[in-house]
Amino acid sequence: MDLLQKQREAVADHIRLENEHRWADVPPTLVQDDRAFFDFVPVGQFNGAEGVRQLYQTIATAFPDLHIEVTAAYDVPGCSIREGFLSGTHNGDYLGIPPSGVSIRIAFAAFFVFDQTSADLLGERLYMDHAAATQQLRARRNYEA
């Protein structure tokens, strides 16, 4: 199997586990050493296998029903890019906003970075409009108040 096919399969498995809410199984899809990372742009960087686990614990609490809808996929050696929409119900603290029970839907672009020799997944760099997410949460919460 070629490296690009390995990348595609690794990303598909990673996203499938997220959509199945198998939060403890997602971090092991990345390397389990200090090369592992999740850059949550512009929120912060989570480094190493333990940092990635902590991020997924936060996501599982804030949006336990998170759903990832991929609308476009691009693959080049060392990087797989997925675009689409994230949706979920706000049931836990998110960027200091207490749980509101409202649903959000926002566009994203995720860059999955691979070791170019082994095709091991090193990390993910997620870009999304956090202002739109917090605006959806605050606007709906204020409207319901």
C-alpha cells in the first residue's frame, strides 16, 4: 500500500472514531510520543500524547455529540486536508462559556500531518472560526434568556 493510501485510511479511521464518540480511542490514532500534537488554531497547542488526550477529554465534555461532516479531501505526501462542518450540542464548558444546551454548526479545515517515511499520523492542525462558534452559543443563549 502506498503512503497516500495509508494517510487516507488513517484520517478516515481518526474521523470515524470521533463521529462514533469513542474519545479514548482517538488519541492512539496519532503517534504515542512527544511528536504528537493537536494545534487548535487559534485556541492553543496541545503537545505530546498526553496533551492530545487532554484535548479530546475537553471536546468530549464540551460537545459530546460532535459530528464531523467532510465535504472535501486533499492528499499530498505528508499531509491530508479535510474540509467540512463541525456540529454538536454545547453540554460542557467551551472557551469559558458555560454549557448552554444549544447546537452549533461551523466550517472547518483540518490538516493531518504525517511522517513522510512511515505514514504515521503525527498530529492535526484544526482551523475553524471560533468567533462564529462563540457567537452562535452566546446569541442563542441570550435569545433564550
